[in-house]
Amino acid sequence: MTNCWRGTFLKTVLLFMTTCIAYSASAAFAQAQVLDPDSPYQGIKSSSVTYQVDLSAVVTPPYKCKVLKIWMPIPPTDAAQEVSKSVLSSFPMKVEPKIGAEKTYGNRFAFFEFHNPQGAQIVRHQFQVKTWQVHWNVDLAKVQEVDRWPRAFDPYLRGERLVPKDERFAQLAMAIVPKKTNAAQDMAKVMDWVNSTLVYSHKECSLQGSAVHALDKKIGHCSDYHGLCTALGRNLGYPTRIVYGINPYTRNSPSHCKLEAYLPPYGWVAFDVSETQILIGKIQKDAKLSDTDRIRLSAAARDRLVKGFRDNTWFLQTRGSGYDLEPPAKQKAAVVRTIYAEADGVAYPEPDPANPEQTAFSWMTVHNYSADRQVTNPFQDWRSLEK
């Protein structure tokens, strides 16, 4: 090999290696740019509905309470909903709320502090929200694998007291998904397992998004279903979170949560596991349907679930779980459904007015809504699956 040829060969190898390194770095950079937990929802929006919302909480402090603190979520404006005409107030004591955002997920709260309250106090939020029906139409085969998630996703991959990452949950996740494929297909298996295992109940629920309660008891309500899905997803290495919101129509308890998983290239995708289970149960019990229709509609409900769907009879209030409020409370909030309250530094227990065995409450929601048009909850009427 001549010196001239050898020099040309070495230059070619060096150029090839430099190009590979540059390509690898640029690809990693591009992925890091695309993988953003703050990216807007990418689903297809349709069928908007605008609600006038009047949401209050009546909080009864204990006798001779010195300081009553109440954190009330302020729903965000994002790609799936628009919030406007916000008015905050309190009664009978007039307190000017402070607006702050907690640091982990960016949830915003109106903070009310009552000194020496005498009797029940009301905090009230009146606003307008325009929300859309959102379909992601996730193609399970097209979801991209991620070798390493950017640090910004740490809050959605971490273990928490009620959403653990430990040997017990890791073994269960591996039993459900013996061989990982991609986040969408594996989370579909998780949701199928949860819906085949858990029984829905307001009598035996944690009200805190507890995966521990769900796994121990095999019973619970929406937050337990989605807390368990969140824990299993994180133990598989996929960013997942609970999102809490409001169903703006007449019901005992307006709060309801969903599951969200980050599925590149679709970003955050919403799933309602518990409501899909309930809808399939209604389909199976409908005597007017033929056996063929029951099979077809149940499959359609499951297909809508795993492809990602958010209804327009719900709007978002808070994202995430296990975070410090702003200003700080005495303890982390597991989840915030409608309010979080403390009396002299002691957290108030969560009430569940949908539980017929609960008749005494430390606080209670009072709510009223009006929509700009008639709308049907697609989780209560199976005919939405025919469209």
C-alpha cells in the first residue's frame, strides 16, 4: 500500500467515523427535541362544547380552628380546552386568593387562607371552558421505541408512595408483558389486564389514585384503575400519569380522572380505562342487542380505548400525582380532585358523595353547568361507537 493510498484510506475512514458520530449526535438531539413532556396534545379535535361552570366547595372547619387553608385547582388552557371568564370568590368571609403554580407538573391553584373561621366557608370558581372531543387514532405498530428518556420525563417515570416502582409491581408488569414491544402495545395489555381484574366501586376506593389499594383489593374507582395503570406503565419504563378533571353535568361527584401515556410520535395520549369497562358492561347487559352486536360493540369500545380517546363531556383540572402544592401544604397531595384543604395543618379527608354509605363530609362540592348545545356522554351511550 503506497503512502498516498494509505493517507487517502485513512482520511476516508476518519470522514466516515466523523459522519457517523455527527449523525448519531444529531439523531439523539432530534429525539431529545421531539420528546418533550410539555408538548401540546396531538390528537384530532372535533365536536367542541362550551360550558358555563359554577363550581364551589363548602368546607366546614373544626371548632376553634385557627387557620383554614384551601387550594382550588385552576383548569389550564391547552390544545384540548380553552378556559376564560374566570372569577374566584369566597363566602361568608371575603378572602382574596393567591394564584400559584406547583413546580413538578405546573398545576395552578387558587389559595384561600381563612383566619379564625366561624362556621362553614365557601370557595367558588365561575368560568367558561370550551372543550373538544379528541381522537388520537394511535397505530400501535407505529409507536417509536425510546432508548433513554430525557430527564424532563423523570416525574412521569418515578416511583411514588401510592404509585410504586418496586419488585412487586415490576414482577406483575413483566407477567402481563413478558416481552416488551412498544409502549402502545404494552400499555394496551396493561389496560386489558386491569379491566379484566378490577371491580368498580365507590364503596371501596382510595380516592387517591392508589395502585397499592387497587392491587391489594382488586376493587376501586377511576383513580385506582388509573393509578394501577400508571404504576405498571412506569415499571415497564413508559412515562405515564393520572389526570384529574370534571364531568360538567349533574351527578353526585363531578370529579373524574383518566390515564395518559406518552407514546412517540403521538405525545401524550388519553385513555379512560374504568369508563370503558363500565360501558362494555352496559353493552353486555343490554337485552335489546343481539349477541353479534354485543361482541361488535364491545370490540369497538376496546378499540376506541387503546387508540386514545378523550370525550367532550370532561375537562382537565390537574396533571400528575404525589406533588407539593404551592404554597406548600404540610404534606404532598396524592391527587387533587376538586380541592385540597387543611385545618391547622391537618389535611382534610377526601369525601366521596357517590358512596351511599358516606353521609358526613368535612367538605362538599356544589356545582352547576350549562352547555351551549345538547351533548351525550359517549361512555354512557354505546351509540357513539356506531359513528
